[in-house]
Amino acid sequence: MAQEEEGNGTASRCSGRNGDSESRWSLQGMTALVTGGTKGIGHAIVEELARLGATVYTCSRNQAELNECLKDWKSKGFRVAGSACDVSSESEREKLMLIVSSVFDGKLNILINNVGTNTLKPTLDYTAEDFSFIMTTNFESAYHMSQLAHPLLKASGAGSIVFLSSVCGVVSVNVGSIYSATKATE
Ligand SMILES: NC(=O)c1ccc[n+]([C@@H]2O[C@H](COP(=O)([O-])OP(=O)(O)OC[C@H]3O[C@@H](n4cnc5c(N)ncnc54)[C@H](OP(=O)(O)O)[C@@H]3O)[C@@H](O)[C@H]2O)c1
């Protein structure tokens, strides 16, 4: 852009192309909610969205770890806020979405249903509690988070939902039958 202002025709065309590419990938002005942003893939997603210009809200169950991440993101100049939430709990999901709605003025562009867990056992050894824990954390939470986010996504005029799937939902991989079922359905 600076080169354009200097009136260099060639530089101006190059700069224009760069500008197009930058704006194509820009998330300036966008808001995003990423569940489970303190570790692994969720952490990387928070940083990528923030780097592209989005304002991000995230959560995890561990407030101390979340605070460390928020401090680090602030030092990097990213616009990221967050609060503790166990997304497998209905009341905590509802509370989270009320906070997100208040922080983002009722509008959300991107919901990333990232939280996922697993307990690796042979299929015959899974208990009813194992089944419930994995299904609730991976599948039920993402389903209800999407329902809760729907009015905010609609209000933004450009809403997207991303579900973190896995290759084990498509082909047989030895990572546990319940986990694979939760990923196949996404
Ligand atoms: N890693 C892989 O190779 C892989 C491959 C394919 C798909 N995936 C999918 O990608 C997603 C992320 O996987 P990952 O390996 O990056 O996971 P991870 O490293 O275990 O991180 C999970 C994140 O979610 C948070 N979390 C877990 N349970 C939560 C809950 N009930 N409520 C709120 N936050 C919760 C964790 O923080 P706290 O524990 O502090 O709450 C953490 O920030 C999952 O959906 C997974 O199935 C992963």
C-alpha cells in the first residue's frame, strides 16, 4: 500500500495482488469462539484466528492454565478473552454463551467445536460411564453449543461452525470404538 502511494506502477500492481491475497485471508472484524483453546489443536486455532485478525473467545476447564494462555496471547498482541467452562455441562454451556453474547454484542461469526476427549480401552471393557463421558464431551457438547450459538451466528450475518472430526470416524483406526463413533457423526 505504501508503494502504491509512492506512484510506482509495477510496485502498485504487486502491492495490489498482495493486498487482495491478504484481504482474502483476513478475519479483521470477525468474532470467534473456540472451545478447548489452552492446548493442542484448539490452542493453534486460537492463535491462527487471532493472527488473521479475529477477536477470539475461548474456554477450558482449568482456569490457571487459561490465565497463562491469555497472558501469553496478550503479550503477542492477540485479541483473545476467555473463561473457565466445562462444555459437557449444560448449565456451564449456557453460562458461556451468555458471556460470549455479551462480549461480542450478540454476534458471532465462527464457532469452533474443538473440545474432544478419549479413553482408550478394548470395546468390551467400556463402562456405561466411559460411554457417557466420551459421548457427552465430544458429541453432545458440540451439538448443544451449536444450538446455543445459532442466534448469535445468524445475527452476525456470516456465521460458520467447524467440528473437529478425525480420520478414525472414516476408517478403522485403533483409537477406541466410542471415540470413533463420536467423530464419525461429525
Ligand atoms: N490430536 C490428534 O491427533 C487429533 C486427531 C484428530 C482429531 N482430533 C480432535 O481435535 C480436537 C482437539 O484435540 P487435541 O488433541 O488438540 O486435544 P487436547 O490436546 O487434549 O486439548 C483439548 C483441549 O480441550 C480442553 N477440554 C477438554 N475437555 C474439556 C471440557 N469438557 N470442557 C472444556 N474444555 C475442555 C482442554 O483443556 P482442559 O483439559 O484444561 O479442560 C484442552 O484445552 C478433539 O476434538 C480431537 O478429537 C485430534
